[in-house]
Amino acid sequence: MKKHYKWDLQKISGIIDRLRAPDGCMWDREQKKEDVARYLIEEAYEVLDAIDGESPEDLKEELGDLLFQVLFLAKISEEAGEFDISDVIKEISEKMIRRHPHVFGEKKVKNVEEIKSNWKDIKIHAEGKTDKDDSIFYGIPHSMPSLLMAKKITEKASKAGFDWENTEGVIEKVEEEIEELKVAIHSKNEEQIKDEIGDIFFTLVNLSRFIKVNPEDALRSTIKKFVKRFSFIEAKLKEQGKSLSQSSLKEMDDLWDQSKNKEI
């Protein structure tokens, strides 16, 4: 049986209307677009955490929180006389139909690459979304996480023909950047050290792209692994009646190795 999404949307929209009403919630009434933007980003990351945790209940809750921020932002725009959530839904619906002519039209495609090519052609020719100043980097959000932004930028540069010929060349560049960092550290030039650290990160993103690894996913996975292993250290020390400050580096290193052997 088809669910009545329209009724559900009306219900949550009514809740937001009540919160923003003159006699509603003082805090909610004070929120501006800039405020909601921060919560929007936070909620998006919590959705990612829920996906990583593989809990349908957590994902359902976090998607709800994210949806609430989207609807709340649309409400602020509605109050400013700009647009409302119906306009948002109408525009994205039309866009998705327009950009999928192989599904909603008569267009024939053979593979995913043709779908991507059609998508780009539609953006440029049907929607008139040409790159400003002919820059290949137009359209990359400045507020994206740095690793994802670097990935997007290097992908576009690669498509323009500005790239290494093979993975070995990128690895050599990583090694070169590390040597330059060593020189910068020796010189104690803080600005140069910062630049060289940035160069290493950027080159590692290129290396990730070459070996088809998403750098953001890779780093998130390593962070998650580090937290688990360090939590193991904390738990074991607590069993011994010790705190981190009361333990030596060797003790913590030994416990770290134990956590690795346990494949934590």
C-alpha cells in the first residue's frame, strides 16, 4: 500500500510553523539561515555515522533530524517571501526527470558513462549552467570538507589532462613532499611547514584517486579504528586501577599492540 507522504510532510511542516509562530518557541523563532546551516552540516555527518554503524533505527532518526533542518531552512525562506518547500520539491522533481531521459523519456544508453555524459550535457545545454569564467572548478562548494574538495579538484584537473601518468609517479611525489617537509621543519619556518603539510595531504589525495580509494572514507575508517584501539587501552588500564596519566608510554604501547592482535 502506498504511503501518504503528503500527509506526513504536512504534519512536520505544521510543527515547524507552530515553532516559528509569534507564540511558539523563542529559540526557534530566532534562528537564521546561517544558524541552520551549521546544524545542517552536523546532522549530515551524524547520518554518515549512522550508516557506518549499520543501525536502521539510528539511520531513521538521523535522517529525520536532517530532514527537519531542510524543512526548517525552507520555512525561513518562505517567511522571507523567497520560496517554500513545495517549490523546492517541484524543482528537484522536474530536474531529476529532465536529467534522466533514459528513464522518463526515449533516450537510449549503453552504460553508466553515457548516463554521466548525458547528465552533463543536459546541465549545460538544457539548463544553461555553464561554468563561470570557463573555470573547470566552478560548482565545487567552498564549504566542502577539505579532503573531498581536493578529490573533486584533482578529478577535474585530471579530466583536463593535468595528471601523472601512473601511480608510481604519484608515490614519488609523496616522497618528494615529505623530504621538503623535513627541510621546512629543520628551518623552523612555520609558514613553510604549513605549506608542505598541505602539499603532502593534497598529493595523498591524488594517490588515493589513482588507486581508487575515497580519501575521506579512508581517513574516517582510520579514525574509527584509532578510537576503538585507544578505548581498549583506557578500558584495560581501568581494570588495573590506573588512569592514562598514571601509565607510561610503554604500557600504553603494549596495550595498543594487544588491541592490534585482537584485530580491534
